Amino acid sequence: MTPVPSSASRAASRAPSPATGAQPGSLVSVRPTVSPERLLADLVPPRHFDDARFATYRANPEHPSQGVTPARLEEVAAEIAAPPPSGLRALLGRRRPAPAVYMDGGFGVGKTHLLTSLAHAVTEAAGEGSAAYGTFVEYTNLVGALGFLPTVDALATRRLVCIDEFELDDPGDTVLMSRLLRELADRGVALAATSNTLPDALGEGRFAAEDFLREIQALAGRFEVLRVDGEDYRHRAVVTDAEPLPDAAVRAAVRAQPGAVLDDFEDLLAHLATVHPSRYGALLDGVELVALTGVRPVTRQEVALRLVVLVDRLYDRDVPVLLAGVDGAAQRTLFTPEMLQGGYRKKYFRALSRLGALAQEGRSLTDS
């Protein structure tokens, strides 16, 4: 099996950043190509969570589940990493099903931190390449690139497959992922997944859990549901509540930042339509800051969904953003009220939460 590089090594191998003061680059000018081998190699915890471990998770004592869940996951990690039985024990013993856990809870309670901690724990105990980690979308993109059976064969070499942000809003993709998980579980691969409860439904995570278990059908009995209760630890306004940045401040920050790119928002959205979402990560190779001018509300659903995928890849890589809006209103109304109330609302709320964190990092560059 080809060794899988860590996210840290991938970050170190990215293209060098341009010198400070140089003409900024542009995402619109990049036409990335991504091999199936890279798609597999990229299935590791994102750079944003390089240091995530069970010991660094800060449980809120007001929510006991935040202490119980990490302890249970440490037990799961030890079970996954344990060497398989050999000799007479292997012949006489009855093989136990591989663990399967599902973490349910709201935004910002640390589910992704815990999921990456599980992946890191298994990798550190069982060796590089023992755990695969990706978002729901990354796995569906992998199936699209490799085909279903080659994807099963590739992932079946791992002891653990982690799926972050399991999505239930596309029936076709949900059926595909359910079948993929069933094939992997039948081959003895351990599974771990997360999904989100909407902000206005905090404390009702059981509804998301019931949806998940219903959709995976044949596998439902194998999954252990772990609750992670609590409120968003960030306790900050999302990007839609931020004051807009003037163009001049954005352009000045870009000139001072190595590895910065500057694009018009509408140009970037048009460019994303020409790039497969599986390549959005490669689009950001070598990028240390993304600045956008002319940011305005997105009114078309397919355009908004592509933007969500880009925000996820930015967040994975800890790339700060700077947004200069049209008439100072865009950051407050990035997605329409209809979108925030519709079937894809979980994706949009997640994007706003993540974009808010990245925008706060970006704004600190303009203050320095």
C-alpha cells in the first residue's frame, strides 16, 4: 500500500508563496488537475486539526456528554488499533464486528475535533495509512473519480474510515454512501461519522441521529450513537453579522501577505462552475490568504452549494479570508432567507460559521 502523507507533510510540499509586495495571484487563473492517487492521499485529517487530540479537547462541565464521548472514543481507538487475533484464537474465536460510532450534536461542540482525534489515535497506534478521513462530499467525489468497487477496495485497506458531516439532503448520494459503508463494514473496516443539528434545534440532536440511522438502514444496528451536547464554543457572530471591509483595506492586506490571492467574487463563482468540486482543494495549493472583492448575495442554489464546498476546503486548510462587499451589505446576506430555511440549510449554516472564523482571522491581518 502506498504510504499516505500527513496533512502537515502535504502543507510543507505546497508551492512556494510569492514574495511580499509581489503582484497577488488569482484563483481564477488556476486550472487544477487531481489524480485518483492524490484523492486517496488527501484522505487525512485537515491541517486545521493537525494538533487535535483527545487530551486537547476542552469539555464543558455543564454538558456531561462532552466528557463521556471522548472517553468512549479512546476505548474505540484502542479496539481498532489492537492487533487481530492469531493462531488458535483466530480459528476458534468468533470475529467481532468492527466498531461503528456516530457523533451527533450541534455546531461548534467539537465533533470534528473528536473525529480527527480518533483518526490521529488510530494512526499513531497502528501506523500511517491505517485511517482514512474525509467529508461526505470527498468520499462521493472519490467514488466519482475511481468508481464504486475500486473505492471500496482502496478504503478496505484501512482499519478506520471517518466521515465528517454526513449529509442526508441528497437521496442519491445518501444511498451511495450507505452502500459504501455497508461494503466496508462487511470487510471489517471500523467506521466513524458525524453530522450536524441545526442551530435552532440544539438539544434535539436525537432527530438527526434518527435520520442517520434510518438512511443507513442495514447498518443501523451496528452504529453506536454518541451525543455531544452544548452550544457553539466559538460564541462569536458569524460572517453575516460582521462589518464589511473596504476595498482599500483588503487590497493593502493582500499586498502585504505572501501567498495571497485576490479575485472578484462573481469571477470566482463563475470559475468554480468550471472546476469539479473534488479539485477545490488543489485550487488552494500554495494559498495563504483569499481576498474577494464585490461580494454580494448568492441567489442561485447550485452556485451557493459550490461556494459551500470551497469554504469547507478553506477551513480545512486554515486559509484566512478577506471579503469586501458591494454597498457594504453582502457579508450580512451571503445566502438568501429561502436558502437558510430550505433543504440545504445545514450546509449554509455550517459555511457561515466556518466563514465567520476565517473572516475573523483575515480581519486580524488588516489590523496588524
